[in-house]
Amino acid sequence: MENKNQQQYQHLGRKTFFLFVMKRSYLAFFSLAAAIALATIPGAFPSEYGKYLLMAVPFATAFFVFVCLITFLAGWLEYNNYGVLVSEDSFKIKRGMVRTEEIGIPYRYIKQVKINRNLTNQMMGLSDITICVMGDNDDAQFMTSDQSEIVITWVDKDLAVEIQDNILKKSEVEKVNMPQWAAPQGKI
């Protein structure tokens, strides 16, 4: 049974996993394209080297498969180490493959949460979430400037809307409950 107090980071969706793998696959596609180009260009190699080319095909295929496996593994590692968490007191982002970092943003610093969808994202059903964070001069360790933006890319569209709604609900609750110095109702 899962402990309700222990919350887990949420991954950004299957399409995000696919894009993490695809952004690293340029070496695999380049090696495949180069092998096909060299094999099909007439006169690229003298005819006496033809038998060596036929022997190189299994090695080129094995290299391509190896590069694809490494690409898939790197994308999987990046995806598994990237997540968001809407906790009770802050919004948290965890990312990184070798050196992981965890960013926690208290809701009182969140000024705005925007969802951006360019044409490519719309066609793929993805969104980018932009979180505008306001700094405080008293809290120099948290923010280095007065305002900053954190962008989370390639989030499934429905998940992006859910994250935005949850952050806005949590930040509004904190904004409503923060002023304890307000005058009692009925008195001005």
C-alpha cells in the first residue's frame, strides 16, 4: 500500500519519452544514412573492393543497432530522471541523467503559469509550460534576479493543463491564506 504522505514525481508522458529518444538519435540516423549512401553511390569504391564491402555490411548493421540501443538507453535514462511534483508547499522539478538536480519553487513565488503550444506541439498533442517566478530581495539564495522563467518542454497536452490547474489552485490557496493582518470583516 502506498503511503499518502510520500508523493512521487510524475513523468511527462509517452510522447515526451519518444522525443527524448529522438533528440539523441542523430548519430544513429547519420550512421545509417552514410552507410546507405556509400553502398549505393556507383563508383564510390573500386570494383576490387566489392567483396570487402559485402563483409562490412554485418559490421555496419551491428554498429547501427549498437548506436540505436545506446540512444534508446540515454533517452530512457533522461526520461526516468525527469519529473514534476505538485506538493503541498511547493512545485518541484527533478531532472538530470548523471548529475540530478531538484528545483523546488514555493507557491508564494509563482506569479504566472502559461501553457504554450507552437504548431509542431499542436500537431503532436504536446505543450510547453512556462512558470514565471518572482524573486524577493530578502531571499537571495532562491532567486538571482527579480523575475525568472522556468520552461518545461514537451509535456502531454492534458497533463500540462492538469499541472497548470494544480499549481494555480495551490498558489491561490496560499495567496488567500497569507495575509493574517487583514482587518476583520465589517470594520474599515
